[in-house]
Amino acid sequence: VLVAAGSGSRLGAGFPKALVEVAGDTLIGHCLRAVQQVPAIAEVVVVAPADGVDAVVRAVAGRFTARVVAGGTTRDASVRKGLEALDPQLTHVLIHDAARPFTPTQVYRRVLAELAAGAVAVVPALPVTDTVKRVRDGVVVKTLDRDELVGVQTPQGFRLAELRAAHARQRGEVTDDAMLMEQAGIAVRVVTGSDHAFKITTPFDLAVARAMQED
Ligand code: CTP
Ligand code: MG
């Protein structure tokens, strides 16, 4: 499930972030190109902005076998729309942010390998490099122990039954799918992510992505 239904308000392109082009292809296109190199992925559902389904269909058309469905107003609602559109026979799913177009196929493979070894939930992550502090009203409350902290990326991998159940129970705001599994008491395994799996969030990130693709 490729979630691409966000508006990209922090990027501010004036149209959905997933349709922004880098090096001649949309962020969705770059993601699908990686996905196509991972044979274990049986089908792809792209979750598009509700008012941008046609534009996403055009971005996908003729190049990729992917189904396009309309998303929701929050990321988790978009994930649920994607899950509903999946073949009910499937046993596992990867949820990937379209905003991480340069995630290397090795990261997909590491997540899949962990699922194949029996994990119910798997996330790729990298150690944080900044010192992270908890701040309240402009004052530092605590410096967190950096040795315990990682930045989590996508694709995140799940056994479908458990992920569906966790989404059905969901209350309140979550920023990724693994959080729902944590809330359900399910162990979330961590594999090594990649610097290249960074999320394009701000204009600076987009500039970095474009510079990376230049030769
Ligand atoms: N996403 C989604 N549906 C939403 C919100 C987000 O499918 N209602 C997807 C985005 O398209 C993106 C991923 O979730 O691929 C990560 O979200 P984020 O980087 O926050 O993207 P946006 O929500 O589009 O950006 P912003 O928060 O700056 O508006
Ligand atoms: Mg967002």
C-alpha cells in the first residue's frame, strides 16, 4: 500500500506532494519503480488524494500495474482505504510513504525477510544523529538517551490480520502503523533503514532529493 493521499502542506507545492517530479518522474513513479524490482510484492494499491485520483491514475497509467483508490483526511484513514482495497487472500502487507521515493530495494528486502522469518510487525530505522530533548513551553524538560532512539522509516511490514485488527481498534492520532501494533502489545521488530529512505517533507528535502538525482 503506497500512501500518497497527503496534500504536502509543509512542502507547499500547490498540488499533492506525491505528484511532484524529481528527475523527470513523480514521487509515486520513483516508488513504483523500486517496488517493481521486488518480486515478492504481488500487488500494489496507491492511495490518492480524494480530489486527485484522476491525476494519480494518469501518473501510474501504462507504466505500472497498480490500483488507485481515494484516501482519507489523515494518514491512518488513507492506510485503511488501502487495506480495504487489497486482495483478501494476502497474508502480509507493506505500507510505504510515497514521500520516501528513493528507499533502496534492500530496505524492502530486509523488511520482507523479517516477515518471512515470522515477525508480525517490522520497521526500518536508523539511529538518530541529533541529541533529542523533550521541551515544554520553550524549556528543556529532559534529554533523552540517544542510544535508545531511532528514526523510523517505511516500508513498514505487517501480518495483514493483525494490522487490520489494530486499525479497526484505532482511537486517537497515530503517525505510523507500527504505533498501532505497539498499542496492541505486539512486538515490532526493527531492521536497518537507509539514509536514502529519507522523507521529503520540506522544500529543503526536495532540494536535497533533486541534488541527489543530478549527475
Ligand atoms: N498521507 C496520506 N493521507 C493523508 C496524509 C498523508 O496518504 N491524509 C501520506 C502522504 O501522501 C505521505 C505519507 O502519508 O506519502 C507521509 O505523510 P507526510 O509526509 O506528512 O505527507 P503530507 O501529509 O502530504 O505532508 P504535510 O503533513 O506537510 O501536509
Ligand atoms: Mg502529513
